[in-house]
Amino acid sequence: MRHSYSDEISNSTVYIFGRKPPPLGGVSVHIERVAAKLERQGNHVIYFNTLTEWRYRVFFLYLAYLFFYLLFFSKKNSTWIYHTSYLKNAFLEMKVLVFLKKIKKIKLIVVEHNCRYILSLQENQVAAYQEILKCVDRQIFIGTQTKNNFVARGACAEKTSLEGAFLPPKPEGSRSCMSNYPKELALFMHNHYPIVLANASQMAYFKGADLYGFDQLILAFVQYQKKFCNAGLILMFSRKGDAELYNSLLILIEKYGLQKNVFILVGGYLLWPLLKYIDLFVRPAMSDGASVSVEEALYFNVPVVASDIGSRPKKCILYPVGNSQKLFMAMCDKRIKLKKCPIITKIVKK
């Protein structure tokens, strides 16, 4: 499943509405890379970072600013790309864009990233969204599960397409995020083998459970360590997220005596530079769309074990979601070729 909606846009002005790093996450990384791609295609890209905290607190002031800026300063015949997620008051923001669309004669593209968002809406909210989508030129579904859920609720524009979120990273293009890892991480990777890596934007709940399945991963890693006694597990977060869930993860690690075998990396660190040095990437999410990190790991030829939900590439080794025993068995799959024990010296600057 490939990304393609930005391919046809060139030598124009593009307005992007959505989140961009920081924090790091699948949506923000996608937006940053799409913006860079659009700029390489000769476009002038203008951001509206709808996740900025002050816009939550004074949202109507932000809407007024958005309305007058786009009305008086945006260019006609430009392209507006709106990325939906868990954005607060997204409908109001989209209504502003739809109203101005008729005046400015622009092309409006809506990119649906979150497969769970539409399921949380009431019937009247779905009906309101259906009216908005009547004015959208194109609706992009990121991942099969996202498309299925939107179709099930009848929230579809006239023209839709199913696409992936992944674009290859550009080593010189990490403009907004740190890529210098702490020296403690290099020491951890030097002293452990094999290295397993899992990541998430932050700790979050899904139907009362750990959305990203790290509790299941810890249980599987307990067994994995019995097979590989010196194995190391790296858990990456852009930010901690839910404090209660994050603390429960620490308690679980301590319960099984894994403090020396688990390294938690929190902050705006890029994922892809680490992928060159690990042996296995795990995506144990309980709910997922089209995971950028999974595609990224495969791009760097890292074996991937993932729960059997969402849009998984064929090369992934799948296991039944929520089953830690099956996850352990998948992590030991014969198709996984571990690297020769490397000496890690290049992931941090001296």
C-alpha cells in the first residue's frame, strides 16, 4: 500500500492543516515528510499546526484568525490538505475550510489517519460530517481498517482512495526533531543481544487496555529472555502520555526483574537511525491503522512482528492481537535472522 495523493501536486501553494513534530508520531512524521516532498516538487507549503496548545484554550479566537487569514491572504487555486485525527473541534475547523472553499476556488483534500475516530461519533455527528464531506474534493483513507470503519458509518466523500502513510526518511531532512541519542542507550545496546525495539507516540488507553500493547510485550519478553538471556528491549516514546498507564508499565518491568534488560527512551528522538542497529521490531498494538514505524522497519530490512490488526505489509510476522504467548512464539519465528552481535559505536556523537 503506497502513498500517492501528493504525487500530482506541483508548482503550487499548499496549505497543510494537522499536527507536525514535536511530538513525534505516525501522523506528525507523515505530515512532515509529505511537506518536504511537496517542497521538492516545487510547491510553497504553509502549515496550520492544529495541535498547538493555545489553539485549544482559545479555539474560537483561532477560528477567527484562520478564517480571516485564509479569506484575505490565501491564494486562489491552491490546495488545502486537512489531516484528521483526535483534533478537538475538528468539525468547526473543517466547516470554516468548506465555507471558504467556495470563495477561494481551492482544492480540498481530507486525509483520514485514525481508524477509531469515526467509531466514537454519535449519529448526529456522523450526519454532520457527511454534509462536510459533500464539499470535499478527495478523501484519503490511511490503511484498510480506517477505510472499513468510515465506510461502515457512511462517512465517505464522492471521491476516495486507500493509501499508505509511509514515505522514506531523508537523512538530511530531520529539521524539527533530535537525532542524537543519549550515551546510555549506546552502552545498553553494546551490552545486550539481541536487541528488540518497539515504539509509540505516548502511552494511551484503548477500551480500558494499553493501546500499544506494551504490557503484552513485556510478558512475551519475559519468555524471550529465557531463550536469549542477554536480550535487550528498547521502548521508545515521544512523550510519556497517560501517567497511570506509564507507571503501570514501570511496575510490570520491576515485577519481572527486567530493569537491566529494558531501556525506556522518552523524547523527540527519530526512529529510523536506530533501525540500522536492532535485530527485531515489534508492533503489538491493540488497534492500528497503517503504521509508519512498521513500514520504516521493513524499509531498513528489519524483521517485524506485529499484531494481526490494521494494515500490515506481507513481510510482517503476525500473531493474534492481545495474545502474549503467541507474540513470544512469533518473536522466535525461524524466519527472523538475527544479526551477528554488533558493537554499537555510531548511534551517539562523542
